[in-house]
Amino acid sequence: MSTEALLREMRQRLHDGGLHGCFLVRDLHTGQELGIEPDTQLPAASLVKIPLALATLERIRRGELDGATMLTVEPGRITSPGPTGLSRFRHPVRIAIDDLLYLSTCVSDGTAADALFALTPPAQVAGIMREFGLQGISVRHTTRELTETPVERFEAAEAHLAYALAIEAGTSGRGHRVPQLDVTRANSGSARSYVELLQALWTPSAIPPEVAGRVRGLMADNLLRQRISPDFSSDASIWSSKTGTLLNLRHEVGVVEHSDGQTFAVAVLTESLVPAGTQPDADAVMAHVARTLRDHLRQL
């Protein structure tokens, strides 16, 4: 099948699955890539925890922070479905910066992430990204705002109304009545900007090798593997990734390293057009499209 025909088929699969998707797959050795709307900006949700980890680890390398420093973190006490780790704790804890990095990146713990943001605010995270020559990812706010969306204001039986609002209240310029979904106010990025970040972490770049190595290790230990991970994990490959979920947004970005030496960066950012929170079929469609693009690129 030609590349053009393949992309048409994948766009149709996304449409049939109720998804608007932005994809980019890049061979990190040859630079060849294949994508669908890779430059469209979308709210990043928890994908912002990769830049946060990068900035925190760079400040540790510089000696501005010590990973062994113990902090007292107040519990999140969140009871709505979704949040993990300290976000669901009921009592304060004493925990080291290094362990907050694990919880934030590998468990996607928003309370742990905000403890790190208290040390390195969003503007400073964005500044460190610019120092490394990484453009296109906006870091504007902490993750606490991600737990203050319309879905928390409805009873469980009415949660579909929040998802309907997320789907219908956007503008043609990607503004939105829900601030967390407005790309001019939210943490945001494109499939391309996240692939550029992945390339900088997996290949020689301005990021110090010890910092890049730590971020790669955290992403390899990601515990949330229900989305596109099943299509990229095997005994003959290593899949390192980070997911992002918010209202109707479903994202995952990662790198698959094959035993034959081939390495591909994969960025999948999607918006569901179906007003429901649990959508395993959407995850399956995302994974199928991402893997199909990777398989086609691998054969070029």
C-alpha cells in the first residue's frame, strides 16, 4: 500500500473510532517520519510531567537541588476516579525529591508533580526547555488545575455532560470555554514537539547525558500501559512512555527500541468525540494507528 493510501485509511479508522488524532512516528536513526496532523497544538495534560522531570533533574545536576532532600507533602485527598499516588493519600508524608520524580513520571501522580513544581515553577521549567533548544511545548501551570474540571462538579451519573461540554465548547482557533482545554492557556504541545523532545532524550543533544538517561529510565518504568503500550511492548523491544488523560483527551508519547537496533519515537495526541470517560475501543484504535504507521515506516 502506498503511503498516501495508508494515511487515508488511518484517518478513516480514527474517524470511525470517534477520534481526532495527531500522530508522528520518527525513525531516530534515519530521521524518516510519518504523521497525521503532527503540528496541531493540543493541551498536553500529564505529558507536561516529562518536561517537569527533565527540568528537575537538570537542577539536581547543577547542584541547585538535592534528590535526597526530604519534603513534607500534604495529601491530595482526591476521591474522584483517575488520580493516583499521593493525590489519593489522606495524611501528610515525608518523601525525597527523587521519589517524587518516580511518582510524578511513572505513576502520573499530580500531587507529587505539584510538589516538584513548587521547587521549579512552570516558567522555570519552560526556560530550561528553551535552554536545551526545545520549542513548541508550553508549560504554563501546575497539574492541580487538571483536577479542577467540570467532571468533578457533576454526579457520576451525569459525568457525560462534562465530556459533552469538552467536545462541543471549543472554537475553530482551538480556544475553549474549559480553560484546561484552551491551548492559549493550558500546558500544550504537538506530536512533533514531543517527538523532538524524545529525540533529544534518546540521541546526543544539548541535554546532559546523565539527565537524559535518568528521564529515559523513568519513562521505561511507566506503570500506565493500557493505551498504546500493548502494541509496542514485547520480549524483543523496550517501550518507554508517558500517558496524558484529561476529559476527552487521550495521549501517549514514547520510544520503542527494537532488539535489531531500530528505534522509533511515537507521539499520539487525540481528542475523543464520544461523551464518555471509559473508552477502551478508543485506546485500541490509537494503538492500531500508531503501530501501523511504525510498521510502514520500518519497511521503507
